[in-house]
Amino acid sequence: MYADLSAFLTDLDQRGLLTRVSEPVHPDLEIAAVTDRACKSAGGGPALLFENPTGFDIPVATNVFGSLERMCLALGVKSLDDLAREINELMTPAMPEGIIDALRMLPMVGRLRDLMPKTVKDAPCQEIVQRDGTLDELPILKCWPEDGGRYVTLPLVFTRDPETGVRNIGTYRMQVFDGRTTAMHWQRHKGGAQHHRVAERLGERLDVAVALSPEPVLTYAATAPMPEGLDELLLGGFLARRRIELVKCVTVDLEVPASSHIVLEGYVEPGERRREGPFGDHTGFYSQPDDFPVFHLTCITRRRRPTYLTTIVGIPPMEDFYLGMASERIFLPIIQKTVPEIVDMHFPAEGIFHNLVIISIDKRYPGHARKIMNAVWGLGQLMFSKTVVVVDKDVNVHDVREVAWIVGTHMDPVRDVQMTKGPVDDLDDAAELPAYGGKMGIDATRKWASEGYTRNWPARIRMTAPADRRAGEIWARLAKASAR
Ligand SMILES: Cc1cc2nc3c(=O)[nH]c(=O)nc-3n(C[C@H](O)[C@H](O)[C@H](O)COP(=O)(O)O)c2cc1C
Ligand SMILES: [Mn+2]
């Protein structure tokens, strides 16, 4: 597993998956424009390393996680489903039968112990300590023309619950107000916002540390929809297959990944808000200005020669689609522990995660699809799902064209659409109120007599196996003949 971002970039380079850009490119729009081209090319395009961002001597890396292949490399697996299988095994510990079985299970027990982070004394991220450092030294991008300013788009925001001490890490963008202050865009439903809520109730300042360009598994872990109160570093340790090394911050009472290239230490005051936005968001539209807490910088620590890792969000597909795909695969087995009838699940890129969730189920009883919708609307960050489509298990949820065909043929709009209301994503501008709005579930499963469907459900057209085999042979000969 990659020790740090540098090791990952070196490996990507050797595999031909990284494009170095040596000519000067401006952090103001130009880097974003080039990155957008990469994201929109086949398969997500290459990772990009801008070696000479205009006006800065810190290289900028973008689209590093922006393909399925690179996402798998970052998480150290051949396929994301391998990871899902491993997680499933971890959560289904069979009781050992006899000593041989028990010995075979030892690696798994070791694996659990290896989840815990550990603290080290010296860290690369503190080679340089700048108590009077400013954000003007960092090549922070302006992404889109109407953005309210420059945004740190891929920060790992570390906080602790002031009462319980439980740690949270989330990726929340930060708009640069000036060299020492930024916005802190944790939305109301997120872990950081909850810690801030507690701090405000106590009338206390909340320490915040922001890790930039850490070891690759952590960039992912900070975006993962971990259940509240579960430390993202446990997931990080699981993915890294070793304990994550942390180092104490210099000016705040928090620890950050030793592997980070740059760390911003600071705090958020109770009660303070400032206008944030607009920002060209992952919806493909500009998020409108709104009031958010303010991050005050107390210190920058960094490596001697850091790389600034960032991302561009915008009209899908973008890099965040692949980060979300990792969560789709990693969290499926976890969700299946609570809702085992879920067979598969997919968030198509155009649905930007919360707008469209497609779920296939092993239907067992009348009304089952509706039970699944309600489960989804009650499960962690899946609660944001605006449209939930439920299909039978023989439908491939990853094939959006097949799903559209099945929905069209299996749904009676009057009978099969479930409308409800609930919390929606902060970024949902269609909702009547901020963060509260309508939801729709579509039951596109085959309807049963016990559900009131008394006509005959039609059979799907399928060729017989012998005729299909024969067709394969004939077709191959025809192809060869026409190639001649
Ligand atoms: C590139 C990127 C940018 C994000 N920006 C924000 C943001 O500005 N605010 C926010 O609340 N969530 C943002 N998210 C989503 C959160 O990181 C995600 O919901 C995460 O699971 C939150 O963790 P938490 O549950 O510990 O709060 C972003 C995700 C990605 C991939
Ligand atoms: Mn969390």
C-alpha cells in the first residue's frame, strides 16, 4: 500500500496513468479547465500533475482518483468487489471449529487490531512549521468563472466531539476569504457540523485541523459515508492494511496523518458565520451563497517539497464519481447486513449520488420494494436519495439503459410511484425549502397477485440455449467472411 501521495503518483507515472504538465498553467480557471477535459475523456482520463502552476512553486495534482483503475490502485485491490467481499468476511466471523480453523482466522483478528491508528513523534508533514504561514503560499484553485473565490476542494477536516472526544474526518470545501481565514462548508447533516453544534452549545471554540495531500486511502476515507461516531481512520487502517500514523498538531489539540504534505491548523468560533459561495458544484450548477462557519488559521505545517492535491467538481462525470463508486461497492455489504434482500445498488454519474439510486432486490413478500425505499430513506447518507428505483434481482443495476427499459415496462405510474417527504441534500435546489423536500420511489419490480396484480405478468423474451449457441457459431463465421 502506498506510504504517501508521492509514492502513489510515482507508481501512476510508471504505469502510464499520469500526465505531467510542465508548461505554466494558471490556478485561476486554467488548471480546472484542463482537468475538466481529462475527466470528460474516455474512462475518466489520466491523473494530472501540473508541475508549474503559474505563480507558485508547489505542484498541483488533479484527477488522481478519476478512473476505476486508479481508484482500485489507491485502495490496493484488483477490483472494488474484492474489497466488498473482504468487508463481508470481516463482518461475518464464523465460529472456529477446532484449532486449525481458529488458526486460519488469526489473520482476520490481526486485521481488526491493525485498524487502530497510532501516534508517531516525527512526521514529514511537520518538516516546516509556519506559525505565520498564509494561504497565499498555496496554489489553491479558482475552479469556475462565477465562483466566489479560490476553494480548497479536497481537504480532510479533522474535528473531535467536544463532549465525547470522538474523532470525525470529512471532506468539506473551504473558500479562501484571505490568507488566514476560510469558510468551513460542513453541511448541517455532516459530522463536522454536529461537532460544531456541540461546541456552540457549550460556547466553546472548536479546534479544526485540515490535512491536505495525505496517503491515498485517507483521501477516500474522508469522503466515505461512515456512520456517525465511527472513526474514518478505522476504515483508513482497514484499507491501508496497516495502522495509520498520526502526529500531534503544533497549535491545536488534534492529530493528523503523518503522511500529509500540508496541514492547516486552526479553529472555528461559536456563533460566527460568513457568506460562502457561489461555487460551481458537483450538481453541475452553481451552489448559491449561504452562511457558513469560519475557519481561522493558526499554523501551516508542511513538507519541504509538498504537492497540492485537489479536485474539480462540475457537470458529471467528474473525479468524485469514482470516489462515490468506491463507497457504492464498499458500503453495499455493510448495508446488506441490515437489509439483506438488497442484491445490488448503483448511483449513476448523472444522478450525482443523491438524485438517483437504483437498487435490485430479492423480492420475498408483497410491498417489498416499498420497504426497501423506506429503508434507503432511513439509512445514513442514503437518506438524501431523491429518487429510488427498485428492480428485481435479474436486472443489472449498473446498466442504466436496461434499468430505463425495465422501469418503463414494469411501472404503472399511478400504482407504483411512492411519494414522500424528508431531509434532502443541502445541494438540492429543486426542493421547496433548504434541505427538506420531496422524494419519489419507483417500484419497478414484477407485481404479484398478492399485491393486487391479477393479470398475467409477461415473460421476458429469451432465446433457447441451443439456438443461441448455434447463432454464435454462425455469427462468428459470418464475421470472419465479411472480414476477408
Ligand atoms: C470532492 C468532494 C467535496 C465535498 N464537499 C463537501 C462539502 O463542501 N460539504 C459537505 O458537507 N460535504 C462535502 N462532501 C461530502 C462529504 O465529504 C461526505 O458526505 C462525507 O461522507 C462526510 O463525512 P461525515 O459523515 O463524517 O461528515 C464532498 C465530497 C467530495 C468527494
Ligand atoms: Mn463521519
